[in-house]
Amino acid sequence: MPRFIIEQFPCRDDNFGVLVHDPATKLTASIDAPDAAAIERALQRTGWALTHILVTHHHGDHVEGIAALKQRHGAVVVANRADAHRIPAVDQVVEPGGAFAFGDRTAEIIDTPGHTVGHIAWYFPEEKVLFAGDTLFSLGCGRVFEGTMDQMWGSLDRLRQLPDDTRLYCGHEYTLSNARFALSVDPENASLKARAAEAEAQRAKGFATLPVTLGAEKRANPFLRPDDPSIRKLLGMERAADDAVFAELRERKNRG
């Protein structure tokens, strides 16, 4: 049974901060460190002591708070070995396909290049929770900055193999803008319409649109569904490979 307590809060302009607390071991991890001050406030609010910083990728809006938090708390900074040279104050490295012990829980390290070449996702199967960074968003996906479209599709395909009841946490609050694009390429999808309406209501009340289950995303997110016949028909790509359909979707989103 899941036992983590997860505190999600806004950071910067549209980032999410996330603290993961294990009440059994008293360990507390920050997923990335976008804003040290916002994370400090969350720690004070919860009364938790920061022990770890688990990094998804090197972009500044995900690592700028590391130095201050490490200096104050002595937190152990854990990052992908391939990206450690671009991330401040790394203490421990992990490898994609490997695992990381967080107390008596184990995170699976999933290789998710595309947004950056060294991007990883943290998946805790016992907790049914995925921290996807900037690879997967609700109703969207990250821009392909350093990797290739093929790499990004491979990353998303790996994530969509995870169980439907997995709770998805992402790096940014992008759901409403993603919904507008998603509806333009999949306008008859009832699950997508429902998710877009839900997100509108959540934001109108000042609530976050995350977490969301992967099952909901698999039904509604076009970037997880390049094999869907209705999307392929709208794009005029009925016979194309999945990675080519994904690339066309991402290019259209880039131009939007």
C-alpha cells in the first residue's frame, strides 16, 4: 500500500515544487529544486526535514535551488550519471534502467531523453507514483531541445507502458494550454473533452491540475496516442510510423 505523503506547490511562474515524505523512515525528498525559497516554505509548513534532492534534468528552472538547499540541510543530491557534470553539488549518481533505494522503497530510474539528452524519470512502483519532470505533461509533452523526436517518442512510449493507476507528477502547470492544442488534433475524443473541462474547473478554483493518473493520460493525451486512427486520419498520416506521427504532432505544437 502507498504510504508516501506528497506535497505539491507552485514555484516560479509555472513550475511545480514537489516534496515526497516517507513517514516510516522520516526521509523527505524534493523532486528537483526549482525555487529554494518556495521549498523552504513547504518544509516549514509540513515540518519535514529535507534529506534528498532527486533530479530529473539539468535545466535551470529545475536545479537553481540545489545549492542553497544543500547548504542549509545537507541534503543528498542524486542525479543521472550522464548529466551529473551539468547539475550542481551531485553526491550520488544513478543509471537509467537501474534503481535507487529511498529508505525501504525503491525507485526505478527510467531513461527519458528528448527534452534533454540526460533526462530521467523517477518511478516508485510500490507507491504507484511517477515523477516525469519535463518529459510528460498532462495532455502534452516537453519540447525536444537536445535529443531527437525519435528519442522523445521512445521516452513517452516507455512511460505509457506503466500501469494505468500510476499517479503522474510533472514539472509544470501547462494543462490548459496543452488542452487547446490536443483538442485541435483530436476533437471528437470524449475522454479528452472531459479532461479539458476538468482542468478548466480546477484552474478556475485555483487548484492544480496535477496529479493525474496515467490511465487518464493514455485516453486523452495525443502525444501518448500517435497510433490512434482518428488522430492519424486528421493528420493525413494513416500509414505512417508512430514516431513520424508523434513528430508531426510535436512540430504542430511548436508552431502553435
